[in-house]
Amino acid sequence: MYDALVIGGGIMGCTTALHLARGGMRVAVIERRGLCMEASGVNAGTLSLQIKRKELMPYALKGWELWKTASDWLGDGVGFHQLGGLTLAFTDDEAELLENKMRERAEAGAPIEFVHRDRAREIEPGLSNHPVLASFCPLDGYAQSNEIGRAYRAALIGAGVQVFERSTVSSIEKIGANFAVTFGGNTKQARRLTLAGGAWLGRLGALLGVELPVEYRVNQVSVTERIRPILRTIIGVVSDPLSTKEGPALGTSLVGTLTLKQSSNGTVLIGGGWQGIGDLDRGGYQIRPEYLIGNLRQAHYAIPALADARVARTWCGVEGHVPDFMPLAGPIPGVENAFVVGCCRGGFTIGPYLGRILAQRILGQEPEMPLFDPGRFAPAPLVDSVGAGRP
Amino acid sequence: MTAQHWTDLLVLGAGPAGASAALAAAEHGMDVVLLDEAADAGGQVFRAPPKSFVVANGKRIDPDFHIGASLRDRLAASRVRKVFERRVWFVAPGFKVSTFGPEGLEFWTAKSVVVASGTYERVVPMPGWTLPGVIGLGAATILLKSQQALPGETTVVAGCGPLVAAVAVGILKAGGKVGAVIDAASPGDWARALPSMAVRPDLLLRGLGWVGRIRLAGVPLLFRHAVVEVRGGDSVTEIMARPVDNQWRPRWDVPARAFQCDALAIGHGLVPAVELTRLLGAEHEFAAERGGWVPKVDEDCRTSEPCLYAAGDCTGISGAAPALLQGRLAGLTAALDDDRMAPEAFAQETSALRRKLQRARTFGAASARLMTPSPGLLDTVTPDTVVCRCEDVTRREIEAAFEAGAADLNQVKAWTRCGMGPCQGRMCGDTAAALAALRLGGREAVGPWTARTPIRPVPMETLIGEYDYEDIPKPAPARR
């Protein structure tokens, strides 16, 4: 019998579990693959405040701080680098959008300033002469997302959390006041349950008899071979991630934006949410070459020296989202002692903080900042109470 | 503008299997595109000499020369569209393929695909194996056959399988010096293979002739030995060899023997190249005696995916002779499935082919068994030996990942960067998996690495091409 079971071993699930265990609970994490092997570990690792929505900026600042201090609370620095970041506008329309967006985000607390082309090229000598305006945030950086699974595993085990990997949950039943979670040939019981399955949250919710309106995007990422230093900042381009007035919202658009940086090992990572093809149930992802090319052209338009590099690898990660593209973090309505955390745009940056404040709530403390009510979509539970009346 | 092409059948790889498949399908009226990285058809065994060379004595250097030449002649006379010097970097179900080469970026769409991607070399690492002067046995074969060049002044030839003796003799014939021949197998292992190999007396005799030739040249011939260290400053100057036990574990209690050399040609068999079949969604199985993970194919070369066929050594190491036959079978099956052939004609045409294939495979299987390293050889991979040479990852770092709880190959990759470099794990993948299997109980449990696009590193300039800012698709920015 556990005090809490966490289903899903990504950043949010692992951080929740870690803080619950440190708060004195007996905890287990159940993960379908290995810890942080999906979106948490295969995203481009960008920690940029300039690409965070203003509503989430206070959370993003907290999350950024957590990655910066990861060696203190996670026991591993996970390759955090603060490089400073430039967001570029290449046309007058984009410059206007950049001013609007970044002013909002600066007001929300991110230390963002506007810089003109010459100043931008001082900050980033690798920059082309195409930008007409740029914004700069000295906090932008990255962490090595591929290393965090190892760090979380060590931290969880050190905190006494039991970790079940390669364990796909097949059922969740309510037995009295307890949850009984079955995976492989195992059934574990706990008084509290947290669903943290990222893009798979809809499927996990269904096992519990609740509807979580979770959809997903398949984000493409590419990396070059190691090359000489060609850029030293995090580069982005302006876009409106939730454009509604004209054109498709990025939430449904296949076309992404840009995140670009050179890692300390010399490889250049190019991402931005261009859409590949994936199937959660069958597994396996395919890239769309036309979008790879679009993404690379964007990167090259900003940093011309990229033309000399070779693309070594591309891959995809699945990112879950709900209709308003805001996070889920809080108690699941209608099911006592069940919680959910996930679906956060910019989840790599913000994820550890969401895990922390959800853990505060589960531990019966007042969360440092408000949670994100999973009941805001008013999904009535599929049945009156979990387990009752189900076949 | 990027070129777009359409065809009935796309054959990926123009070695013996791919070339035969293309010819067979074209005979039955299919429009066939045959793609390969090399400048001409032939693959590794029947490799064409560079166009800048005149080969006056091809037959003398390479007894298989005429087979490749005749294959190329038949292709030249056929309706097969031969598209060479193209690297496949992208494949997707459906079938979409993209290549880069002299014409830049090209996209190909086909109703059916035959994958005949061949193999790559397996080298079980040992300290110093990344020094200049160390090359694979396959690479040495290419140098000798195609470039007519020697690996060094004095070459030590080592490893396991028939390629060891073949390379040593190739060097001797070309006038080079062989410092030693070091074979992990024992004469007994070879003797056990003889009955199966007797189905091809020509090849068996050729093999026996190799051994005679090595002895005649006075080259030290060490059976049941392994190279345990490569020494040198900027390049190889010396190798150390030790006897191995019946599991090919080096005998650390027996003094090592040193051989001076400036080149080491070493290899421990071949690994099927299955990135293409993997990315195309075919089911695979692990077959150690056939080289590793292979696509599951039926007796007519169909994979688990409709209209996707595989033939040759990428379906399991068997050699060039079976590949010629199996390729033809794959091409005929593609024609049958595309209604270009009546089932009766197919049955008639393939019955003799299947019998020949059966015989050729008996020899190929015996040869493949001799190429399969015994697990004890992994002891040459000492803790400080580099396993992944692209990312400089040592065995110690890989073992540390296991200690930290990594329980499959993709986790090892994420935590150590082993296999993340430009070769995408083609060099280290088999060793990393074998090390993982020691810990985690078998290669099936460890799983393979996820195959990733691009299949070969692609120059950024090729992918982006000429473009204007307006050519970059973007979400429409909102105006406020």
C-alpha cells in the first residue's frame, strides 16, 4: 500500500513523486517506457522565457529557476546553460508583432528588452543581416533534456520512491477509498493517485472513468553534427502561438516556429514545433521532410553559417494539450484523491514547478501559486463514481 | 525546384540482391528505379572499379569480377532506370523516399519497394582500435578490389570469418606484406563448417587455397587468437594478440605476442542494415546466427508490410551468391503482386530458383556462423576502450548507465550519447547491444535503437536549397 501512485514518469510526474516522497509519503512511479523517454527527454531542451505566454510567465520564471538550481534539488545540473536569447523579426509586420508580444511578456515579469539589428549582431555575431528588430532576454538558456531521465531516476530512488519502468497501466479500479492500479502482472494500491501521462492523459483518464480533453502534437527536432562554434545564444523567431484573428492557431497548425541553439558539445539543435506524424497507440514517429526543410530554412535565414553543417538526426516528441492550451494541475473533479498534472505548452521549462505545486496541494499544503483546475472544461465524470457501474 | 519522380517499383541498393530484383521486375513490365550510393551497380562484393581506372587484370585480382561485370551489362541492356550516386536519407510508408546526390535533393514515390540495403561491418572494439591505420575487413576489401590499394606497408589481418583469409590473400596477391593472420576461430570450427561448405566446392577450394597461400608466404597464422590491443602514437605501430578460450575470451594468463605493423584490417562479421525496413514499419526479429536484427520475410521475400520486400544480406547474412537468387525472387514476387505475372508462371519460374537458393544458403549459413563472434570476445572491450567513436563513449560510461538503471538500448543512448553521432550507431550499435544483453538477459530484451531520419547525414545546403523568405511556410502572424 502506497500513500500515492504517480502514473507517468516524465518531468511532471517525477517531480510530483519526488516532492511527495520528500514530504514523507510512500510513493511509486509507474512508467510505460523509461523515465523521461518521451516529450520530457526528447524535446530540444530550450529554457526560453521569450516563448512563454504571459499568463504562464510567473510559472516559467519559477521553472527556469528550478533548472538553474537543479543540482540542489535534483542532485544533477543536467547541463543547464544560460546563454541569453534573441527573438527575431524579419519583416515590419513581424516587428510589430514582436513588440506587442514581448512587451506583454516583459510586463509579466520576463527581463526582455528590444535591440536593433546592430546591437543584436553584437550579442550574436553569427546572425544574418535579415532581422529588422530583435528582443533579448539574458535568462534564456537550455538544459540537456536527454540526461534528465537518469537524474530523476537517481533522485527518486534516493528519496525512496519505487520506480516501475516498462510498465503499461491496463486498469485503474477503485477499491473502497483506495486506487488499485494494474500494470503487467502487478497491482499496486494507494490512497492517492496522480495522472501525469502527458499526451497519453486522455487514455489514462478513460481508465479512471473521467474525460480529459487531451489532444497532442508531434513536434519535430533536428540536430547537426558537431561543428565549430557558430552561435552563442538561443535564437527564436516571433510568432503568435495562439493566433486567433487571422490564420490558423498554432495549436492546430502543422507549421512551427523556431528554437535554435548550439550545445556545448558543438551540435546545433533546431526545433520549434513543426509537425511530424505519430500515433500514440502504434508508436513510432515519422518526420515530414517538407517541414524539416522549412524549419532548417528558418534556422539558416537567421544563422547563415549553418549551411556548412550536416543534419545528423531528426526525431519527434509528442506534446499533449487541452483546448485552451493551458496546463492541467490539480484535483480531478468527482474523484476524491485523484489528481492530474500535464499538458503545458513549454512544459520542459515549467514542468518541474507544476510538479512541485501539485505536490504541495497533495501534501495538504497551500500551493505557492494557483493550480490549473482540470475541471474547467466541465467534463462530467462518465459514471457517478469510479468503478461503479462499469463493465 | 526539387525533383519529384514516380515509379512502380523502387529498389534500394544495387548490390547483387537489388540489381537482380530490379532486372526480374523489369522483365515483367514494371517500371523500376534502382538506387544506390555507389557510382555503379555491384554492391560490395561485385563492386565496379572507379570510372577513372582501367582494370587490365580484374579477374586476377578478383575472381568475382566477371559476375559483377555481367550484372552491369544486363542492367545496361534492361529498361531498369539506374540512378546511382544517390544517398537515401528519408523513407516513409506509402512509399516516399528522398535522396541527395549530383542532382541535389530528389523525392521518389513508388507503389512497391524492394529493400536490398546489405550490411555494415562489425568490429568488436579493443584498446587503440580508433587509431589511424585500423580499418575493417570490408573496407580493406574495397581498397583492394576497387581502389587497388594496400591498407599499409605491413598489414595484420584479424577477426573472424572467411573475410580474414580473403583479405590476407588479397594483400599478398597485390604485392603487399601481411604481418600476421589472426583468427578467433579454431581449425576445429572451420572443420565443422566444411560439410556445409562442400555444397560449393569451388568456394571451398578457393578458401583452402587461401590458407595454403598464407602458409606459403611464411605469414604467421594464429588460430584461436584475438587482437587485444592496438598500439601507436599517431597511428598503428604494433598490435598485441592473445590466445582465446572456446568462448573467445582472451587468455590474460598467457603472455601476449606483439606484431609490428602500420595497418590492422580487422572485422568480426557483418550486421544487416535494417534502418530502411525499420523506418518503413516492417516487423523484425533477432537472429544471432544471421547477424542480428532482420526483417521478418516470407518465402517470397515479402515483409510484414504490404508491397514492401527485402532481399539479400539485409535479411540475414548469407553472402553474394544467395543474394543474386533471393533478389530475383523478390523482383518476381513484386511483379506477381502487381499483377504483372500469372501465379502459374511465377510458380514455374521460381521453383528452380528456390532450389538453387536453398543450396546457396547452406554455404552462406556456414560462412555466417564463422562470422558470428562468440560472446567472450567482448572481454577485449576493456573499461577504457571507446565503444562509440563518434561521441567518444567508453565501455565504462556505458556500464555506468546500466548501474544507474538503464534497462534498454534507447536509455543507454539518451544517457551516454552512445550512438548519437553521425554514424547513427552503425559502428557501435552491435557492441552496445551485446554489452547491454550481458546485463539485461538477451538481445531481444535490450531491443534495437530506434531508427532515425536522416539515414545518412545530409548537408544542410542540400536540404535548404535556394529559397526566399517567402518560401518558408509560417503560421500567419496575428495583427493586433
